[in-house]
Amino acid sequence: MKRKELEMRLQRVAPFDKPSAALEQYPTPSTIASDILFSAYANGDVCDKTVNDLGCGTGIFSIGAKLLGANVVRGYDISRSALGVARKNIELLNVDVELIECDITEVNDYADTTFMNPPFGCQNRRADRPFLDKAMELSDSIYSIHMADTLDFLNEYIESKGREIVAYATYKYNIPHTFTFHRKEKKEVDIVVVNVR
């Protein structure tokens, strides 16, 4: 499958129907998700691999990993509402993904590769740390989205855990007007995607 075809399929993934501000539920754009997934695929981290999607939300990374030939894909989220949307998206795109409702700290399944777009910590400081900790505990390779201005901290934190950022890429991420506290129609932020090994 080519990158453009993957992106076109992922454009069909429906967004959250009842997004939670506390959980910082924002959809991952199909352009960014397909780029991350295809990079992981090119690195040998998807095809025939076991994949975890931590905080899977609407399931875009889970679906994309399965479309690119992952062997086993599991999506975890604490939000029953998000998992309901993910289930519909999985059925729509006709892929085999296991969805599990649980807190991130309760995940115990090893995976070759983990994808995640954790909370940025705008509502709750350091909300991304439990995701990073769990991914580093259970995966050989991790692809994770964070605010770009946290890259130095991420590098230091990840090295303190005996792992390293082997590659990263920055993107412009348009956050749509989703919650009542949003003042603008959309806000553009700089994000960084890190590949941790």
C-alpha cells in the first residue's frame, strides 16, 4: 500500500462524537497519522509485528497499522465513548483490531511497536508521562506525539529510563475549535513525533 492510499483510507476515520477536554481528545489528522505509520512501516516496525495503540481514541493508528500488515493490533483507551467510535471505524474499514477499555497503567501486553498520541499535558501537567512509561516498559519501538517545545525534556526523560530518541519529525498540527474554552476557530501548534528505541 502506498502512503497516499493509506492517507485516503484513514480520511474515512470518524472523529470523536463526544470529545473530553480532561482527556485532551483531539483527532490525529490522517496526513500526520499516515506519515508516522508509513515511516514505521519503512523501519520494519509494522508488517508482521504486534502493535499497541495506547490511548487509541478513534482508532486511527490501530487501523493504519493493520492496513499496513501488522499481525496483532490492540487499542487501549479509558473512554468508552471513544472506543465506541473506534469500533465503528474498525468495522467501516474492515480490519481486525482488539479494543480494550482500561486505564493506561493497567496495560500489560507486550508489543513490538507502540503508537500513541497521548495528552499533551495542557489540562493536566505531565499527563503524557504514564503513556511514555508504559510504552517503554512494554515495547521495543515507540512512535509518540508531543508538543515540539518539550523535545529537550523528552530526550532527558527518555535517556533517564535507559532508552533513546533515535529519530524525530516536526509537524504543524491544527487543533479545531472543540471545547467552550477555545477562543479561535482553530489553533496551529508545533508538534514533534519521536521514535524511541
